[in-house]
Amino acid sequence: MKINNVIIEDTFCEAFNAYFSRIIITAYNKYWLDICANETTGFGTSTIHCDSETGIDTYISPEETPDNRLGVALMFFTTNKKKIDSIMLNRIGQCVLTCPTTACFDGLNISISPDSDFEIKTGYKLKFFGDKFEEKIENQFPFEAWKIPVMEGEFIVQNSLKVGKGIAGGNFFIIGKDQISTLNAAENAIKAMRDIPNLITPFPGGIVRAGSKIGSRYNFLNASTNDRLCPSLKDKIEDSLLNEGENCIYELILNGATEDIVKRAMKEGINAAVKSSGVARISAGNYEGKLGKYNYYLHEILD
């Protein structure tokens, strides 16, 4: 298959289930909203070493937020069901509670497995920071919430957050002739996917330059550089996956609330990427079906 003279490989990406929380942060203005969002989702690229894979989902108008202020939805994914409670408590407690003018509410409205949704009492636990000066909010929201006294006034937080079961690890590779043109294609792909709700691309700017493989020659590492996709190694190893003239690869990793969301994002991202000059191939990362049970074939998605 070719689109705009770019080869679409007959391969698949391999994704897997992950538990996720989606929260809505509101603030006095976008300046503080952006600061809070960036702080709260920091160090959230890969669960290889981060506590979760995190990112900004979408901005929300004041008409759609519980307190009628500008909001942003953030998502947090982990494969460890038991850790999502502490992840959200730590991130909200350290980065939202401390940030000027912010409030925090549950924002999960869709999941691949709604019957698997459960709640964590993040706001209830945070209320103890109020040292018995906290108060339950009455008749303001259609859910239980708390106001915790802080030095600028009060921090408002919803009592419980829902946790859903979604998809992590959706991906595709953009393979190009040089760094600048390939990066431009990757940026265009990210822009095309930006407005899809309930989706994040958790790496810096949504783009990965250091793709990994399972295992390492160093026995103390469980992951290492994907040498078969490193341009500087294609003449030094026998099993390089790169062709002549392919000198840069970027991987885009997608986490979403449902399969349909991830597949839609892959389709829109790839269609945007192939419009850029300098792109030779689109491929995807998989481990021969050994990593996750969801296999998304590029030809099927783009057909």
C-alpha cells in the first residue's frame, strides 16, 4: 500500500490494556492552567521507569466544567491496578493542591470496559491536609466534594475519581530521509491527533526518538535501544530494518480510553504524516504478538 507515494508497511502495532484516570483541572486563567497541567503530567513518558504514562488530553470550555472556569483534561495510565490510587494522590497532592487558583474534578467519561470502572477516594484522602478545618461542600455540585483551606483561600477537590480500563501502546513509526523532514512529519501527525478526546501521546511533544526493544546485552536492564532502527548502526549490524536513504525514525505512542479512539488517532496521524516531504515509509512496533492482545494492522486502519 502507498499513500502520497509513501509506503505503508503490511504490519501491525501491538497494544495492551492499562488502567487510567482522567481528571479535569480548572484555574483562574490559561497561564496557571498550563503551569498546573505541565507540572502534574511531568516525568510521565513510559512506565518502564515513570509511575505512569501521562499527558494533556484536551482543553475544556468554562461551560463544560463543574465550576464554570477554563479547564484542561489530563490522563494517567498504568498497567498496575493497585498503584493508580497512590499515583493520583501524589500527583494531585503535590502539583494541583499547591498550584495557585486551581481546582480538581473527575473527568472520566468513557472507557474500553465500563463494567471495570472503579473509584479511588483521592479527594477524600487529600482533605486530611486541612487538619480538621476542611469542609464538605453542600448543594454546589452533583457529586461529593471538599474545600481545603490554603494560604490563598480554598482548594476544591472532588471526593472520588473514577478509574477506567483503556488501551496503551498504540504506535506507528515515521521513517524519513533526514531529521528535519521526518520531525516535521511527526509534528504534523501530532497536530492532527491533538483534538481527539480521551487520547494522549505521552512522550515529549508526543514524539519518541529513543525507541526501545525488550531486553539488553546488559543483564541488569529490561529494555534497551532499538538498534535495528538506529540509522547510525545500519552499516554495523547484519539485521538492520532500514533501507538506503532512510536516516531518521520517530515513533508516536498513543494511549486512549477505547480501541476506536486509538485506531482513529493512528489513521489521522498517519494521513497527516504522509503529506510531508521526505517521508519514505510508515511502519509500526510489535513484538510478534507477545506484548499485548490488541493488534492494529496499518492496512486495515487506513483502508
